Amino acid sequence: MKKWLIGCGIVFVVAILCTITAIAGLAIIGMTVEDTPTPTAVSPTQVPATATPSSTPTPEPTAASPISNVSQPSQPPVGPGELYRAVVQIVAEAKYRGSLMPVWAGSGTIIDPRGYILTNAHVVTSGPADPPVEALKILVTEREDSPPVPRYYAEVVVADQKLDLAVIRITTDLHGNPVDPATLNLPYAQLGDSDSLHLGAPIIILGYPGIGGDTITLTTGVVSGFTEEPGYGPRAFIKTSATISGGNSGGMVADSQGRLVAVPTMLGAGTEEGEVVDCRPLVDTNGDGQVDEDDTCVPVGGFINALRPINLAKPLIAQALKDLPTLSEGTDDLTDIPTPTIGESTIILHDDFSDSTQGWPTGTNTGFSASYVASDTSFSIHVFKSNWMAWITAGLDEADVIVETHAHPVSADVADGFDYGVICREVDADNFYYFAIRSDGYYQILRITKDSAILLSGDWKPLGVPFYTNQWNTIRAACIGHTLTLSVNGQQVAQVEDDDPLGRGDVALAVETLNAANVTVHFADITVYKP
């Protein structure tokens, strides 16, 4: 298979850029470029060839990846006025005399429309003195003025007892029938950045505290401080002026823009041992067949003023979302699939970079290098100059493709700015589409031509889906006819149209530095589908 290692730098200032360089960033944010290297394209044998300039850019999101066997979100995250719709009540059930009975309750936030919910670990798992949790009943918030409605059962996907955080996944309806995640399409919350919170910042807390009625409760407050904890840094907890009672554990803490920025938790709350504010009869402890005031109350929790920052939850969420069904029907190793056809799509290329003899170019060129990485079975692109872009192509010549890869920036300063992503229809080094993910969680879809960089999706926009600055992210780019679709971590981010689309071309993995230098991104694999 013929493959090429390509790279280029910026030629002039802002408007005149090397075909692929900084178009995504510099031309748009108006930065000047002091470095003016001669742009080059290099073959595996390092024979230089000339590349040429290009410049400026326009965008928008919607719709779904045409071949995913799990549907993409058909709606954006809930807005500030409807945050309650993403909050659920979680009732832990244990067996008592052969029947499931509720033993405690908490809250959770839907973070993915296919039924993934972020909550506290102590809400969904049993402690040493607790009865074993047999089931997790999910009650959804359909109206702000009515009690939540029991709809589903869920299971724990991943839990961290030290952080007191967990991600659970809806699996069945109330009758035990499996639910199709593609049909759930639940309202979900957009993840925010807890590091952006400062003293006095207003926050909103939503959940089911269990005192003051059965409907969802909203509490407002401000960030009143931070608590350090070994291993978790100076922002291990966020302190708040809001008073939150026990059933709120695991619920939503949103910033003024409606983004999920923290989770209420009993850990670090500062309550005295033995202090219980919320204690309710939830189990038929006296065996008379009824749950009433004659039964011993079950403590649900005390008052909480500690919040776990969402940034500490993001690696856990990333781990949970890896379990999402993929184009390979749940198999990570596509080589194990007996037939390459999936639905109406065919795998035309898959490489997990475990075999360094597969022909991907390695070595160092002006501004960048490329190599196989045995430690995490990946392929590395390292760009050591600022305002520079490098990419490797797969040696294909296709019009309609879906390209999927797992990418992980392993060394770079996020604040300095860089981006990475997928290229399709690379007609030549001057003409292609670039799906760019910026280091701080923003995206662009661009059409690069010899003389321009057209921002098909407009200026940089926030992804609006779970994204991890220093973890693996899954990127899927679909180039089908006039339509270009970008999905990140299993959720569609944007879909745009190009009225005069490029024809056939190659696919590639790319890394671009903006202000940053010495940026390294590992790509765990690449899979190309032909729809």
C-alpha cells in the first residue's frame, strides 16, 4: 500500500498559509506568524517536493452518522431552562424476603442520550454494612412540577469509590426487556470545565433531596472555596454556599450556562459522624407487608456542601463510553470479524498499528516526525515547530468514506493551542477536507484548496459532547456526497453541506500546532468504511 508522510509550515502571515497549516486556527483568530519555513511534502524516502499556499473560511451542527449501529443524538444537550430534564432519581433495590425493595435513593445526570448516567458511587454500590444492591431503578423527570416516573433499570459500568463517582447505563425497561440504546434518545447535559469556576461563581444544583416533597428540587448558590486532597490536586472538592441534603447525592451542579460542572457528594462534606438529616422508612423492616411509619427509617444522608469537580469525572466517563457499541458491532479488534461488511458498509482499511511492517512512513523531517509506539500500540505524529501541520495518508483513492480513529495527545500544553483529526478526499496536498479537534474541546470542518481554507462549520465551536484533553478520544469523519459529518466519542457534533464537493482522494491522520510546539498525538488505530 502506498503511503505518504506529509508536512508543511506557514508561508506568510495569517491570510497566506501553507495548504494545510493553521488554516484552522491562525487565519481565523488573526494571529501573526513569525516563522516562515519553506513548505514541503515528503515521501517515505524523504525526497522533498513542493507544496503551495492557501487561506481563510464558514459552519453548523446536526444529524447522524449514516452507518452507526447505535444512533447518534438527534437533539442538542438540554439548555439552561430545561436542565431538570437531564436529571434522574436512582433508587437502589435489595432483596427482602425474596422481593426487591427500595433501600435508598439518590440522583444522577444523563450525560449521553443512549442512557449513560453520572452519579455517586455510594448511590449505586453497597457499603460494608449495606444490603447488597440487586437493582437500580431509574425514574426520569418528565415534568418540573410532578414526581419522577419509573421507566428503566440500569447497571454500573464503572465506579471509583475514592472519588465517590460512578457511571451507570440503562439496560432494561421495568419488565426486564432489554432496551435499544438507539431508541432512547434521552435529554442529556453538556459537560463543562470545572477548572473555569472561580470564587463567587453562581451555580445551580438539581436533584431529589427526599425532603420537601417528591418533585425535583433546585438550589442556587455560589462557589465558596476549594478543598485540596492528595492525588487530586487543589480542586479535589468545590465548596458551595448552597445547602444540599442527602438525596441530592449524585445530582447535577451546573454553571450559569447550563453545563454540568460538578457532582454533589457526601465525601468531604464535613458532616459529623452519625449525623443523619434525611432518614425515611423505605423497607418493610417489621414484616407486616407495608412500608410505613412503623418501620425503621433508612438513613439517606446528611447535608452536603462538597462537590466533586466534573474534570475529575471525565476519565471515568471516557472509560465508560468506551463500552459504547461501535461500527464493529462491539468488537474492538476488527480483524476478528468474519466478514468485513457491516450493515450497508464495508471495511476497506483497518490498521491497529501493532505491526510496524505495514508500511506507514517513519522518520524525521523538517518540523515533525512519525513513528510506531510499541508501549500503547499506536502511531505517533510529533510536530516540534509551532504553526506547522503534518499528516500521514493511507494510500486510498475513494469518494465516499467514513474514517474512524482513536487519538490521544500525550505531550503538549493545552493552553498553547493545537488541533488534530482526520482528513478525507485528499485529492492532493492542496485540496482536501479536514475535521479538526482543538486541544481545548472545540472543532472545525474545513475545505482546503490551493488558495483558501473554507470554514464549512464556521469559526471554532465547542464540541458539546464529552471530550478529554489528555485521554483517548474517538473521532469519526463521514464524507458522503455533499454531506460531511463529524462525531466525537460516539456523539454527533456537526453535519455540513458542500454544494460543490471535492471528488475522490486519500484519507489521513493529522496534527497541527498553533501557538504550541512539541506536540505529540498518538493514534491507536484507523478504520475506513465504504458506505
